[in-house]
Amino acid sequence: MKLPRTIINAAAVVAFTSCAIAAHAQDSGSSRIFPDFSATQEMGNLVPGKVYQSGGNFRVELIPGLTVIYLAATNKVYDLFSRGNCIQVSPEKKTRLPIPLQFLTGAKVERTPVGTEVVDGHTCKVENVEVTTAEGKVTQSKVWEAQDLKGAPVKIESQTPHGQVVATYRDIVLGAPDPALFKPPSPCAPEDKMYQVAPQSTVAPKNN
């Protein structure tokens, strides 16, 4: 399958991100921190996008034209592009552009309350969260959980090998999102085939 150059370039930038979801969420035996919810995620200079959580599954609109889906039950990650292309990504890679929710899932999760604060009009329980993956990697985060939204996050700060990542969440809606949001389209090409070039035509040109 031959993909447009713009799609290939976008995939090269964000493939690390979607893979990292699996790297952390494969340890999904840990206790859940947040209820099911959907919201608008704002992170750094990125264009705001929608984020959905249902059980151990995530769906995040990462950049315009790219959505990432992680399915906990099968430990699979999918990159969905606006033109309808889908790439199944290997979960072993690392991340350069992390998704904050991924850092709050691991084999061991330690939560320490550190007080309350008001963020965007919500009185929040503030916790320091230390997550240890099955491979022994530790991530420190601070989360603000809105008490009037059953503990849904309004802000997450995580310390990563690439620096601090800060995300805020607005327009929060509680409840499980539509299950259809977590169903990748079919067919979905494996990552190792995304750079394949379509074979050249074997039809000989006509003589004039």
C-alpha cells in the first residue's frame, strides 16, 4: 500500500507517541485513577484535541489529522489519519511526544494526597502519583482531580526523560464514551509496511 508523503511524515513524527501508550498501559493491572470521561486536552503549543478514556482504553486527537487509539485488552496501538488511512503501530518503541494519561498507568501506582486547590473553578484533590512499569521505569506526576466531577482530571504534570509535560482538561463529560470510538478501521496496515512503494506498471508503452 502506498501512502501520501504528508501521511508518512506525520506518522514519523508521532509514531513514538502512540507506541508509548502501549509501553505504559500494558501494565494495566494497576488501579485506575480516573473515572471514564471525555474532554478537550490542551498541551503546550499543540492544537487542543479531544481525549477519551474508557476502562483501560484511550483515544486521543493528537494533532490535526491524526488520532491515536490504544486498546488495553489486546495491547495494540493504532494511528488513524484524516484521509481514512490506518497504521497499526509496534508497542515496543519509545516516545518523543508523550500523552499525559499514559504516565498514570503501570504495574505499581503509588498515590500521595498533598492538599486541595481550585483550578478553573473546580475544587480539586491534588495528588503526587509515582508509577513504576513492569520494566522498573519510574515516572513522577502531579494530578488535580475535580471533586465535583468524580475525580476526573483538570490538570496533569509529569516529569519525563524529555522534560516536564503539562496538560489541562476542559469541557469534561463523565461517562463511558461511545464504544465505536475505540474501533479502528479495517484494513489497518502494520507499521512495517507503511513505507512500501506500489509496484511499477509492467505494461509496455505503445509505439508511435
